[in-house]
Amino acid sequence: MSAIDEDGIVYFGNENGLLEFDGTHWQLYKTPSFTPITFLKIVEDKIYTFGKNKFGYFQRDKSGYMSYHSLNERMPDNKEIPYISNVVQFEGDTYFSTDSSLIKWDGEVLNRLNMGANLTMYEFEDKVLLSFAGDNGGLAFLKNDTASLINSDFKFSNDYAWEFLRQNDSNWLIFTSENGIYNFNPDTYETSEFQGEINNFYKKDSTFLYSAERVSDSLFITSSWDDGLQLFNANGDIIKRLDDKSGILWKYNTHSTLDNRGNLWLSTGFGVQYLEFYNPDKKSNFKPEAKVRFIKAGDSSLFVRDSSHILSVSVDKSNSLDFYFSVPGLFTKDLKFSYYLEDFEEDWSDWTTNSRKEYTNLPGGTYTFHLRAKHVTQENIDIKPFSFKLKIPKAWYEYPISYVAVGALLALLIFGLVRYRTHRLSITNKKLEQLVNERTSEIESQKEQLRAANEELKTINNELDNFVYRSSHDLVAPLKSLRGLITIAGMTDNVDEIREYFRLMNISINKLEEFIRSIMDFSTNTKKPLEMKEISMDTILDSIVEDLKFYENAEKVELIRAYDSDFIIKTDAKRLNIVLSNLVTNALKYHDFKQDDAPYIKVTAKKKDNNYILEVEDNGSGIPKEHQRKIFDMFYRAHEGIEGSGLGLYIVMDTLNVLKGKIDLKSKTRVGTTFRIVLPLID
């Protein structure tokens, strides 16, 4: 996402913080813990940002440096902050819109205003317009921190105003996510469907609006979630479509921002592009100004706030000063600069395309740096000049009192040398004593670490002994049973008895195969590196169903797929198959087929808050409450009378730890069980 300030400086949210571009220089202002920024908006002198549950704003301090101020700790209810979708300044306060509430900030305290339904918020003239989703939704104005309904007809069960833009003095446009575009009368507050090709485009199934921007009185641009950008005119005619085949970096989720010159910045997950609408006859109202953005002094950056800013440089850093300048809103490749350091230089420099000037060994004093610029091809662009004062203090040796101080220092130095020689032996002895104490402490610490490591090794050995013992038993038991059945089968000629023995042999083989598969899954999860790729939920479940079709009673259970048929998940497909296969298999194996209700297994999948949410639900026998805290332990079996390795849910938990996922369950005996899995969303 991007935003542009009144000077023409462009700001982008990226994975590490706030990225600034003034036409010449890129500057990254990092967020705490390098958290990404997914939303930003400029309001007065603040840039409000949100990303990964981090909520705050950037603001320049007195020195001109951009600093970050967190608002997370000001939330009164300490709840997780939902996605911030807009920021509006209204009647002296700042309002932030979230999924179903507004957050109000008076500059000191944050308050959450619960609005009762999912909503969006937009500026409309001197008012705040709210759009609510749901059967009781509609359009409303914000009055005294409550919603005052103005239009009850504009409502959808799962949609609302996605963008709100002025078309002209007599009409505004409301863009929904999937229900098309609507006219909004600013006098009567009535809405009507906007006619045209662009409206039909966004009413198609599986076509969703991502963003919209007003380019001019007769030109708008929209971007869809997965079908590129569309330029359309006031009549709704699509005059140009852009996607990854026609020049833009990415056809998905492209955000557009109009700059002060009437051109567009396109930001995506793959980078930034600039879209220029060339019109030689159009006179821009934008008045650019040449500016010194910052000065490099040694390893420090000194930021120039404005022309009234007097910048002070320490003497030790004045040996080399690099001035970096630009004209925000214009690109350096189109500019030439001329500069003049008053009280150091006699006249302006020659015009140059270089946006950097270095000065070395400036003596102490006060200077005024003057900067001017001109456009290479368009001389009619009026670029305002810029100047500011630079103060460098005098070096200490330039003052008369310094000579007196030097003499006193020499006398003190001689006296100090004598004291130093007599005191040196004492200091050396103390250092030696301290070194002995440190080495002794270090040895004790190493002994303690070795003792702890030994205890951990004993624990691991005990667990390994237990694993080998239990594994040997679970491998040998089915083999002994199989050998016995083979012997008995050889002692009879009765076909029905032989068939029964074959059925029992098959059960023993299934037990053995299931246990070996569990061990292989455990080994795969332990050693195999992660392989992240996209895979459909149907593909995973089809594989699981194929493996289970010969299970006893498999044909009696209905598998319900409660997700979109094209639902895609990006993760390690092998490990996700291990997790879901164990959960679905358990739901089948431990089902109580004596219950009256028709047996089912329901698999749900969705995306929410940067996570995949997967659920496996059944109406089986359920898990008794006293067993629920132990079912993820190795070799633990919660169901008596039903054979199992006791490894399945342990492997599920171990696999999810590798995927950085979580699992919890809700279960009630004779009602059923629901396992809920949370996996991080991967870009």
C-alpha cells in the first residue's frame, strides 16, 4: 500500500517498515521487530500504519527524523487489534475503522466503539460516512460516536462499500467488493446502480474489487483481486485493461495511488511501478520545491526539516559533509541542480544532474546553503528554491582560553603520571584477583551446564527405551496373531471358517501397516525439509479417501467438504496430508455406529487473519473429558477396546510444530469431536 504527502513524497508499506521515496532517494524507517506494514494513511503530520497486529504512527521529530510511535499499549481492553481499513480526522478526534468497530483517539486515550456489524468508513464532505454489511445494514453518518442511518436500501448480506470516490459535484461512486458499482446522490443520499461495462465486469462471479482511484473528472482506475487493473471513463466504458501480460508487475492485489502530478503509483507484492498519463497541454497545479532532504556527516544522517530549520553539526563530524537533495514529486533524471554555500563559496555552481554535493574541512561558523532546480524538458515548471542555515561550532583550539587550559593540563598530566605509576601495581593486582574469580565462576557454570545436559540425555534415553519397547510390542503382536491364524486356517477345510480367518488376518495386517505408516510419518516429519507449495484441499482429501476406502464401515460415513471447491492452501503438502489423514482416520475408526444419527465427517477450510483455519468434525463417540489433555502424548490411547498405535495424534502435534501451526479440540461423549487447526498464511 502507498500514500503521498503534500510535498509529493511517496511512502510505501513493506515487509520491514515504512519506505520513503522523494524522487531521488529511498529511505527505510523500520518498525519494531521489523513487522510488515499492510495499511498506511497520512493524516496531517502523522502517517498511521498497521500490520501484523502492530498499530501506530510515524511522525517527524524536531530534528526532522521520522520516528515510530506505537498505539498498541493504549488499547483499553488489551484485545487483539483487527485489521485497520481507514483513518479519518473528525471533530478534533481521529477514528480508525476495523471489521465491526471504530477506534477513537483523542490524542491521549483510545476507546473502542462497538458498532454491531461489519463496516467500512469514509470521508464525505465534512462528515464521516459508514457502510454496514448484513440484512440490517445500510449507509449512516457518524454522530456523537453512534451511527445515524441515512439509507437503508444500500445493503448486502456479505458486502458493503469497498471504496467511496467523488465523480463530480452532483454524484459520488460507491464501489462494492462483488456487487458492482453504485451512484450516490450527495443531496438526497439515495443510491442507484451505476451503468456501464465496468459495472458488469465487477458483477461477474469470482471477480472481486481490490481498490479504486479517481484519476481525473472523467477517468478512474480499479484493480481486482486476481484480474489486473481497469481504466474506465465517466460513462463506465473500460478504455484500457492492464495485467502481467501488458506491462504491470503482477495482476493480483495491485494498489494504486494518485500523486500530485496526476500520475499513478502501483504497489504490489512484487514491487513498485509508476504509470504516467502524458498530456502536454495539461497544466499541473502542483508547485514543487527543491529541498535538501538530509546531510551525511560521518556515519550519521542529519535530516533537514524545513527552511526555518537551523542544523547544527559537531566539529568532529564537519570534516566531510554530503548534502543530498531532490525535488519531491519529480524524478532526478528529469532535473538539474545548482547550489551555493554562502560565506564559503562566491557564486552559484554550474547546473548539474548530480543530486549530491560534498564539502570537506569546513571551518567553524554559520553558513546558508542555497539550492535551486529546473526541469530538463519542461521549462514551464516553476520549482521553488530552498535554503537553510548550517551551524558548525568552532574547534576548541580557536579560542584564546584554550592556551591557558593546555598549560594547566600539562601540569596536571605530570602530576597524574606520578600518581599513575604508584597506583598501577595496585590496579594490576586487583585485575588479577578479578580474573581468578571470573575463571572460577566460569568453571562452576560449565559444571552446572554439563550436569543439566547429562540429565537431559538421561530423559532422552528413557524416552528412547520406551519407544523401542512399545514399538517392538506393537510390531510383534500383529505378526504373532497372523502366524496363529495361518496355523489354524491350515487345520480346517471349511470355506466359511477360512474366510473368517482371512478377515482376521487382514485386520492384523492393517494394524501392522498402520503402525509402520505412523513410524514412517514420524521419521518424515523429523528429517525431511519443508517443501512449501500450493495444493488444493480436494487433492489432499481425495488421497485420504482413496487410502480409507477399504476400512471397515468406511462406506457408512458421509464425508462433507465444507469449503470452496477451488480452495488452495500453500504449505508442505506431505505434512498436511499426515495431519489430516490421522484426524480423518481416527474419526472413522472411533465412530459409534450404534448411534441413531447418520455418521458423517465434516472438513472445513477458510482463511482468516493471516491464517488458514482447518476443522475436522465428526458426530462419533467423542473423547471423555479426562482423556482430552493426554491424547497428544506418545502411545496414549483414549478409547478402550479399539486397537490403535497411540502415535497418530502425537505425530499430528509434532508435525504441526514443524509447520508452526496450532491445534485444539472440542469434544463431548456421544455427541462428537471437532479438531481445529491454525496454520500461518504464507505469501
